[in-house]
Amino acid sequence: MSRDLFRGMTAVLSLGLVLLVFLMAFVIWQQAEASVQKSGWEFIVSRHWDPVHEEFGALPYIYGTVISTMLAVLFAGPVSIGAAIYLAEFAPRRTKALLAFVVDVLAAIPSIVYGLWGSFVLAPFLRNYIEPWLGKNLGFLPFFQGSPFGLDMLAAGIMLAIMSIPVITAVAREVLETVPDGQREPLIAMGATPWEVVRIGVIPYARNGIVGAFTLGLGKAIGETMAVTMVIGNEPKISASLFSPAHSMTSVIVNEFAQATSVLHLSSLIHIGLLLFGLTLLINVLARLLIYQMSWRVKKRNENT
Amino acid sequence: MKILENHRLIWSRLMVGFCGLSTLLISGLLLLVLGYITLHGLPGANLNFFTRLPAPVGMEGGGLAQAVAGSFILIGLACLIGIPWGIGAGIFLSEVGKDSWWGEGVRFAVDVLSGVPSIITGIFVYSILVVKLQSFSALAGGVALGIIMVPLVARNTEGILQLVPQGLREAALALGLPFWKVILKIILPTAARGIGIGVTLAVAGVAGETAPLFFTSLSNNYWSLGLLEPIASLPMEIFRYATAPFAAWHELAWTGALVLITIVVSGMLLARILLPGYNFRR
Amino acid sequence: MLNSCKLKIAGLQAWYDSRQVLKGFGMEIRANKITAVIGPSGCGKSTFIRCLNRMHEIVPGARVSGSVLLDEQDIYRANPVEIRRRIGMVFQAPNVFPAMSVFENIAAGLSLNGLRNKQKLREVVEKSLAQVGLLEEIGSFIHLPATGLSSGQLQRVCIARALAVQPEVILMDEPCSALDPIASFHIEELLSELKQQYTIVIVTHNMQQAARISDYTVFLSQGDLIEYGSTPTVFINPRDRRTESYITGRSA
């Protein structure tokens, strides 16, 4: 085996990966084409989804995905960033390894297991305790009206938050650890408090990377299927109340795929898949660019010194 | 001045405290999830679970043996695709096409792939395999899980290889070893631990994947070892049993979840303990 | 045999991307002698010796032109892998392979190139260890990972590893710069013995070391060869003013 043969083999494997991406996009597009042809833009603005009469509007699903994902980032954001900062800046060395393992395990728990936990533990807890309390005390807000249901938008948001926490924490931590010590030492020498070192020296430097970490968490939440399906209630409603059952792009595909007998129904489901594909593509590219840009800046800085 | 100083210090303590609390919350969350699963799952974790097929509704003593076996078959198939492909691409990214535009393109493709929701991969494999073979099959499930593994393994392999000091490559080349031996016999073994841990994380990731299996391997109530037949798997059975309206089935789902998590976490732990080699510090 | 030419260099130029590091010069390196390469940092010393066994070209964007003849054969028209087997190299940092034992490290060049005979491998490893004076010192640890050794011992393992391939020429890129004075002294002693069998080219930033151990000295500055001659001549009676001021420390 010569040098070139070995290089060639790894290059072929890599080329295969690139082709796979194109093939995937092409195949999904092809399968969705019937629906794209028929519904066009109507598909994403119509809220009418009726397989029997072959009318397909995906708005309720898009709404469910967008809202549950936003809730997830809202809930997960502060906690993840806090934990990432603690892990990268403050944790004692031995605790750090243990905590990093905790984050790894949290990330490795399958979404189906989260779903199981969510539907049998989280949802009843929300229905019996949290949601009645929110309704009583904050019921004047449109978000907290209606009867507590448990399997609803709020549960989906919390579920997704729990699942994106390890993603955001792990990436943000890695980003924070690439911040050179030169950003910290002058501040320490000036007598800054530990938090000031982080706020003035570290966070502004790592800002793009942290935003990238958020965006990756967002990408994970958008594509998440099982846990959402099991707690969101699976009703295509558009309601301001977080206590209302809803539906999401992924959950409708899983729920209806097996029953989709007509070509157009199947194609419409895959059309939702196509939207999902495009959306996650956009989000991930954005996230990677942000993270790259930061590590690139660090590299450049190191070369200059 | 004194008051200002105190104010700064208190604020700092508060914020550091918040960060510590967040970490605590995350750890608590893990305990909460693991605790419930152990609590509900442990009573059902007996020999029946691993040796019996599911019992009809209302009958006692059914198990999910076919699902445990099926999961291992699916994971095995996924590894056959995901590990060589992922490690090969990782080697390309780190050692061959590192600074070329072509390497950047591949890296980009890896990023895109790792961001594709698994449900999409499921639909993709459904369209190219299930439709063509006119049947849901273990093969399709393995291919879908394998595709999901590839970018995970590739990215990690690249990252770990980057941590191996350049001096080792030079030293090996200077001994008059051909490039491929330098990489396969010296650099790869040096990075074996990190690559192995990455592979187990990827395996752990796909072991619990459920969404793609809806479109590929589906499920099966009986033993099925044929690669071209639908096959049962733990995640799919957990879903079916959890969403069914029978309390006894819910129990089986909890136990399934416990078994699944045990497989995943013990795999991760074993990799850390058993794999030889070096922890390179980032 | 004595004083015969081992490496004949002509018109050697080297680049990193568009930056020219070696400006084009020629010289002859004598067999069974130690040739020291000295010069201010950034003068191209390391690049120069890395051109002598085709290690320069493994850096992306690096280019070489000119010729280097090893006993009449142009190494740039030969298979680089074979050339590196005949012209070994020892680096600044003692880079032992961490996944291997001391024994495997030293045997690596042979075993990975297909030598399976255990007996023969053992002989070669022991001989190489003896050559670097480590056989007695670490003899009982040779099947353990090399991680427990001191950096001086590690560097000698690296030298033994290079010797085990039985090269004709050994290139050394500041082999003592990471070592303490006593370890350096051991290596220097070792070199004087090794030159009976090998041709040695050593890059060093340590003027005393160059004066102590080498037979010939090359002075490079800004990618050009300024002076080349027997070490006493270069140190006591340099022809060029730049050499003199560098050696006496008046300027870089």
C-alpha cells in the first residue's frame, strides 16, 4: 500500500460523505416534490391540515416547533451558560472531570427515555402543581390561561430545554476554554473580582462562540422527535396558552407516517421534513461559522505573538 | 470606597454562586431522571425480561428479549458502517486534507450531517432502501444508525488526532516508515483512547435513537434475525409500550429504559476505564 | 574512506510558501565526521538539515530545489521513505512514541517495516541501547512504557531508535537543547563514539558545544552559507567578519 493509495482511500471515504449530503438533500426534495408542486407557499401559511380531503397546511406544526424551541432556549440558556462558566472557570480540577462526565451522560440519555420520563413524571407534576399555581398567580397573562393539561406546549419546552442543556453546556465550555489566559491575567493583576474577570475578559472574547453554542442547542431542539412527541399532546392547535396541547413538525411526521396511504399525504409529511432539513441546515451552518470565526481569531492571535 | 469594594465582591460571589447552582441543577436533573428510571424499572428487571418474548395483554411474565437482541444487531450493523467510515474521514480531515479547500469542504459536510435531525436520516433511508426492498428491515435500520454515527466519529477522530504532537509524526517519518504506516501503526494507536471514547459516545448516541427506526427497522413481536425483515429494538418497544394504555406495559417500558440506559452508560464508563492510551489535554 | 564525501549538496534552495529560507548554496559533508551547523535563530539551520533527508517537504507549502547526493545518488530523485531509512534524524524534543514500550520504540523502524524475527529484533535493540549507553541503565525496564524515564534518557532512546534502523548518516536538530548540562554531556560523549560508524550533522545554538564536538563547522546566516571549514579554523581564524562577530557574540 503506497502513500497515495492510503491517501486515496481516506479521500474516497470523505468524498462519500460529501456525496451523502447531496444525495440526502436530493432524495428528500424528490419525495417532497408532489406536495411542493401542489401547495407551494400555501403550505407554510395555511393552518388547515386535512388528509382526508387532501388539504395540507403545516402552520400549526411550524408554530409548535418554533414556540417549543424558543421556550427551550429560554429555559436552557441561563442554566447552560452558568454551568459552562462554572466548569471552565471556577470548578476545582477533580470536580471538573466528574461534572464533565455528568454532562456527557445527560447528553447520552436517549430521547425516548427522556420522553418516557417526561410523560409519566414531568407532565403529571406540571398538571398537578406547577400549572395550577401559574394559572392562579399569573393567569392574567395569555400564556397561562386554560385548564392545566400536562401534556402540552410547556411540557415540550421544558423537555427540550433539558435535552439541549448538555449540548449548549458542552460546546460553550469548550469555547470558553479556548479563551487565552492573556484575557484573564491583566484583569486578575488589576484586582478584578472573579466574576469581573469572566464578564470583562472572557465573555466578550467568547461571545460568538457562545452564540454558536446556543444555535447548536437550537438545532438539536428543532430536530428532536421522540421526547416532544410524547409530551406535546399532539393536537394541531395554535394557541397563546402554554397549557394547550400542540403539535410539532417532527411529531406529526412520526404520528402520521404509518397511516399515510395517499401519495400526497406522504409527500406532504416529507415536505415538512424538507423544511426541517433546510431549517437545521441553516442553523447549523450559522452556528459553525460563529464558532469557527472565534477559534480562527484565537489561532491568528497565537500566530502573531 | 469600602462600600463599593464590598458591593463588587458580593456581586461576584452571587454570580459565581449562580454558575455553581446551575451546575448543581444539571447534576440534580441527571439524578432525578436516572432515579425515576431505576425506581420504576428495577422491579421488572428480571430474567424474564431478557429471555421471554412479549406476553399478550393481560398475561403476566412477558419480556423484551427480542428487543434487546435486536438493538444489539442494529448497533452492530451501525458500527460496521459508522466506525470505518467515520475514522477514515477523520484521518483524512486531520492528516491528509488538513489545510486544503477540499478538506474544508469535507469538514463542512461533516458539520451539516451532524446537524441533520435523525428523523430526516430515517426518511432518507426509507426512501432509498425500504421503498426499493419493499420491506422494513434490520439492514435499513443499521444503515440509518450508521449514517448518524459517521459525522460523530469523524469529528471526534479529527479532534483527537489533532492533539497528537506533530513531533511524533516527524519522528516516525524520519525512521523511514511510509506515511500510511506512520498513521495506522503509530499515530492511531497513540490516539486510540480518545478515538475509542468518541466511538462509544457515538454508539451510545445511536443506541437510543428511535425516530429513524420508525421509517427503517420498525418493530417485531417475535425473534427475527434476518437482515431483510423488520426487527425489534429497545427504543421502539419502549415507545410502543409507553404509549399503550396498559399499566403492565408501562412497567415493561420503564424496565426497557433502565436496560437501555445501563447499556449506554456502562459502555461509556468501560471505555474510560479499559481503553489503553493517553489523555491528551486540550 | 577517511575524509571522503558522504553528502554532496548543490544549489540548495528551500521555501515555505513564498518565503525563501535557503538562498541556494552547495557544500560537501565528510563521511565519519561530525559537522556542526551554527547560525543565528531563523537563519535556516533546521530547514537546512531537514532538506538532507527530505523532511522539509512534509510541511504544507514547503518546496525544495537543488540537489543532495548521498554517495552519488540524488535523494530528490529517490523514494523519500528509503532515503530516510539511510539518513536518520533526531529531534529537539525527545519524541518517543507514548503508546509503545522502550523496546517497541527502538524496534519500531525495523518491526514496522516488516522485520518479524524476534531474535534479530532483540539483538538490534540491545545493540542500539548499548551504543547509547542505556543497556545497563534501563535494561530491566525496556518492556515498560518509556514515560518513566528522564528527558536525557528519553533523548538517548530516540537516538537508539534512529540507530536501530542502521542509517549511514544521522541528522540532529539541537538534540541537547531540552536537556540539562549533565545529560547534554552524555550525548556529546556518545556522539564522539558514534562518528566511528556514522556521518553526523548536528544543528546547535551552543557555540561551546560546536567547538567541543565537531570536526567541521558550517555557519549559516539569513539562508546563505557564510563559512564552512574545519572547526578549529572557523572558530580561531574565521575568514568572514560575520562569522567572527557571531562566534564572539558581538552580533547575531
